[in-house]
Amino acid sequence: MTEHPADRAPIVLLEEVFPGDTNPYGTAFGGRILALMDRAAGLAASRFAHQNFVTASLDAVDFHAPIRQGEIAEVVAEVVYTSRHTCGIEVEVSALDKTRWERRPCCRGIMFMVAIGPDGSPRSVPPFEPSTEVDRLRWEEAAEVHLRRLQRRRARGA
């Protein structure tokens, strides 16, 4: 671990959707949005634990609305759960029109990042203890998703 205090301040990424980021319908590729979510989640985990992280899983992602060419994808990532080596990150993506700058929710998901040392082995992360009802509910949701992920992994013998 580190001597720096854990910092749960959300990470916010803004990315304009250009023609090369879109499908034939003029909306952002889902994979492009997932990549932005992954980047934001990794940054949120690193800010929290002051360590390097790799993606362990991307679970419970639901797309609700597209982001159109010319709009801004706003990606907000925040640590909502921790276990021994893992940070659970809630990531929310919204579309922003450049003229009104109003948010239109597009997708949400929970990503799990594992802290790694220079040799690639897992490292401990500081614990996150929820202090509000909202934090507790988000922690419980992420804990359930994390448990399902671990059960799937054990069932596969990994």
C-alpha cells in the first residue's frame, strides 16, 4: 500500500464523438464507449489507491441511449467498493449536446480493477468504508457483482 490518503473524488472524462468513432447509424460504437469507461475506471482506482491497476472485469453494463456523432461523451467514474486487491468502480456515461450542455444518461456499469506491483503481482488496496446510505447501497451492489464474478471464475477453475 501507500502512505498517501485514499482519494475517492470522481474522475470525469469528456470526449467528442467524431465520425471515426461511429457506426453506420451515426452513433458511437459500444466498444469505443467501453474503452472510455475502462480508462476512467483505471484512473479512478489509481487516484484512490495511488497504485497501478489492470482491468479484472467489466460487469453489469447497460446501454440505454446512444451518443451521436458531434455530441460529447461525459464519463464519470468513482470507487464504490474495495476488497483486498480490487477496486469496484461505478462508471456512468452521458451524452452532452454542445449547444445546451444538458446530460442525457446513456449507460452505466461496474468495473473491477486489480492493483498490481512492478512484477505484475496483486497488491493490497486501502479499504473503503461507506459512510452514507447512498455509498452503502452502491457498495452492496458492487459487492454482489464482485461475488458473482468470483463464483464464475471458481466454477471455470481459474
